[in-house]
Amino acid sequence: MSEEASAIDVYYDMDIAQICQHFNKSRNTVDKAIAKLVKDNPDKDWKYKNPITRRITIKAEGVERLSTYFRKEKHEVSTVEMELRFENEKLKAIIEEKEKAQAQIEQLYQEKLKLEIEKSRQTFLLETQTKDEKISELESENQKLKEVEELYNKNIEEIENYKKKEEEYNSKSFFYRLTHKF
């Protein structure tokens, strides 16, 4: 972003006497400086002079340029330039704070997203583990039922064998049974 594009549109409505007093320069010097400023920067529209009131409205960037022009030899900073620098620093600080806050919000969002993903993953793993446990439990119960069924089938076979033997025994004659007992 260039200096001119980021310039703040602050206007100072000053007559020539106030400009002279502000920069502590003579009227002739200020007139020449403003004329040079307008001549060197015709497309900037930094200056407007009302012929009726004899007041000059000058843009902040123009005042800054005038102060630069006036202090070339003295290397001093005008109060207007100091105010502009102070305002510029405040705006930069505000922008920095905004960018930091935005970065923190982005970081918090990423952390929250990671936590949500981890929570979903843990929930999925827990559900999977629970399902696996249920499946193994069902398989275990199924195995027990098969064993019980096998025992039941054996018992049925034994009962049938016993019934057959009993029928055979009952079908024998009375004397055979009597002798068989002894």
C-alpha cells in the first residue's frame, strides 16, 4: 500500500496568517512554499483558496509536505507532522491489534476444530469397542448355548437308551426278571 493511497484525509482550514504563525515563517515564504507545492503537485488537490475570505484549506498531506519543505535545513518536526505521525501510529497499532485478534480467533477456531475431531474419533472408537465387546459377548453366549445343546442332546440319547433298556427289561418274562435281579 503506497503512502498516498493510505493518506488520511484530514483538512486544516487555515488562513495564510495562521499558516505563517504555525510554521513561524514570513508571509512571503509561506506564499512561495504553497505556490511551489501546488506547482510541483498539480494533480493532488492539496490546496483550495477562497478569494472572498482569503482562507486556504489545505490537506494534511500537503501540510506535511510544507513542514518537510520548511525543516529541510533545521531538521525539526512540526507539530502538525507530529500529530499526523501520532495518529498514524495509533492507526497502525489498531490494525496490528485487529490482526492479532484475528490470528487468535483463527487459532482458537483451529484448536476447537481439532478438539471436535478428536472427540468424534474417541466417540467412534468407543462405539466400535462397545460393538466389538457386544459381538464377543454374543459369540461367548452362543458358544455356551451350543455346549448346553450338546449336553441336552447327550441327555436325550441317554434317556432314550435307558427307555430302550427299560422296555427290553419289561418285555422279558417275569421269571427272567426275577432271576436277573438275583
